[in-house]
Amino acid sequence: MINIAEIDSNLKVETAIDEPDIKFLDVRMDPFQVYGLFNHKEEPVFKRMPDDVAEAASEAAARLNLHTAGGRARFTTDSQYVAIKAAMPYVIKFPHMPLSGTSGFDLFIDEGSSSTYYGTFMPPVGMSGGYESILHFDKPAERKLTINFPLYNPLNSLYIGLQSSAHVGSGAEYAYKKPVLYYGSSITQGGCACRPGNSYQAIISRRFNCDHINLGFSGSAKGEDAIVDYMSELDVSVFVCDYDHNAPTVEHLAATHEKMFKKFRMKSPELPIILVSKPGFESNPALSILKRDVIYTTYMNAIRNGDQNVYYIDGQHLFKDKNRDCCTVDGVHPNDAGFLRMAEVIGHTVGRLLR
């Protein structure tokens, strides 16, 4: 691979990492493969859908569109270390979610159909404008790797640092070419996992070696026409719909939920669609039940009309029964235990439908 910095010194990436043989490569360039993000090679910053779609939905959706939830880079290398240099326009900080989840990256080693956590590129407290981080391996070997992008932070650019003598190639291929599409609330976006690889979609993706697209919009998934129209045109293997947390009223959910389902069904008559209600029933049981009834009505109407590719998951069972009160950080947003249980329940259905 050509080291572009040797040709044009203006493109050299400055670093404070103390490795004399390090070279940085732009993750937008081959042989890196980026998944879960929109048009990453040509857009000036990373995003999850076109600007005009997000802007037509809401100002909040336009901002959250720049958060890189679900983004991943895959590659192969025999470098004895992997570093990152991330440029971020600002840093998101929450009282109930660690920086490692909002702004961190985590690294997995891909072997066959399995993917195993290796370490986290840990963002430093007090950082501004992005950060650098490095992870070392204990011995030289060619490894297939996946780096998960931050769940709640914009990312302008990402460079991967490797030994200058290292081989770099394309990463592991997913077993299923078409991604699973997820749409929903802050829970869908990944709040409040401790690191990106612990969102429930990422766990499902590793379990079944399948690609995915995360269109969770914190507080801002309301079934807007612009986003529904965009999503219904995507070529996906399964659609998982979970946005009742963000519907401002029961009436709003009733006006948009079945409408969304019908839009997808019109465009893709055979697409498996999973309708999920929210997991956090304890915060407002009466309202949660009313919203769940709307979702179940969409499901039953589809069944009565002969639909054989629609599925329903009752959110009240996502955290299961024993110790379910240990599954959130605030009574609403899942912690890692909550996301693992969600992945087990939703993944059971997703796995049966992949093709």
C-alpha cells in the first residue's frame, strides 16, 4: 500500500502516539470497509442518512443523524498494534452514560463466524476536538478486525494507525449481504451502553455475523414521512421497528405506526418486519400498555389481511423477569445487562428470518 504522506507531506497525520513506525490511513479509503453509514467515501463527515431526509424530519433528527451509532470499520492486518485518531467537532457528555459509550470506539477480533471483544479505544476525560488511542497485541499475527464507532458523537474523520511495515487488507465478509434495519428511540441508538459493541444491534450482528443499520434517534423517532419513505427504499433483509418511546401521544402513534408498516409492505411484499414495543414498562405502565395496544393492532390487522412475514415482540418481556430491575440506568435506558437481554429476545426472531 502506498503511504500518501511520503508523496505529499501536507497529508501527513500528526500524532502524539509514541510509536516510531506508525502510519495513519484514512478509514474512508480502501481496503477499509465501512458499514452502517451513508455514502461514507464522499460525504464530508460521517452520517447515517442523507441530510435532506433528516432535515425534513426534524431539527433534532438532523443533529442526531451525525451521530455514528451502528458505524463499523472492518479490515485485516498483521500490525502488532492498532491506533485511532478521531476528529470530533464536539464531545457529547451525559450524566448516565460513560464517554466510552457516547464517544468511544471498541475493537473486536473476527475469526470465522465469531467476533470477540479485544479492547476499547478509551476517550480521555476533558478531551475536545477528538482524541488518539492505541491498543497492542501480545504477538504478531494476521487478524481480521472490526472497530465499532461511537453511539452518541459526531465524527468528522477517522484515521487508523498501524505499523508502517504491516500488511493491510479487506476485513471479514458478513454471512448475509443485506443488512438488518433498526428504527427507533434512544434505546435503539444505544443509550446507555458502556461501549458501542454492547448496543443490542451490535450484539445481534456478532451473534449471526450479519450487517446492520442503526437508525435510532434519541427522543426524535416519530415515524416522520421523510424517514419512512427513505427507509422503505433501502434493500434490507429484516426491518425491526421500535419507536413508541418517542411518540408524543397514543394518538400520534396510532396515526403513524400502521401507516409506516403499510409503506414498507407496499414496497417490499416479502420483507420480514418485526414490530417491537418498548421495554421500560415500569416508568408509566398505563401509557406503555396503550402504546403497546397500538403496535399489536398493527400486527393483528396485518395477520388478518394474510401477511405471513410480520412478527410481534412484547417489550414487557425484553428484560425478562428475574432481576429485570437491574437492566436500566434510570428506569428507561438499558445498561449492558438490559441490552444483552434485548439482544437475546430480539435476536431469537431476527436469526430465524435472516436469508
